[in-house]
Amino acid sequence: MSRKYKFYDSSKAHFVSFATISWLDVFTRRPYFNVITESLSYCINSKGLVVNAWCIMTNHLHLVIRSDTNKLGAIIRDMKKFTAKKLISCIHSNPQESRKER
């Protein structure tokens, strides 16, 4: 099965959902929640992402998104790659984090 995001009309709203590995409750901590919101803000301001609705839960997030640039798949790919690396870095650099082993 293909792992690429396929959006045939990026100008229309799409529902997407992302979850953490093993459904760990990562977003209960403010620094990790901020990584998500900063990443979304960057994609909105710099890459042409339009967020119609969003909901960040403790271990996943839901988005209703579109893009006028017709590059929605590339935007999502880049956002997930950057965000995952940033979250892992934040978790490993936090001296009080108990979930470094996963």
C-alpha cells in the first residue's frame, strides 16, 4: 500500500488525522503541544496550508485542510517529517521526560 498522501484536488477541504506511535499521550505536555502548533503555523504562513478546523487530542490530531497551491501532499509530508524530528529532539532533551526509551 502506498504511504504517499494523495489529494486529487487540494483546493477542496480534506480530513486528515495523525497519531503518535503506540498512541502515547505526548501532547498533554505544553512543549510538545507547542511543537505541533508552531509547525502548523509555519505551514500556514510559508507553505500555503489552509486549516479550516483542527483538534489536538492527547495522542493524535485531526485537521480539515486544503491548499490553493495544489501541493497538499508535499506540505503534509514535510510537516510530519519536521514535526516528528522536532518532537523526538524535545523529548530527548527534556531531563524530566519519562518516555525517552520508546
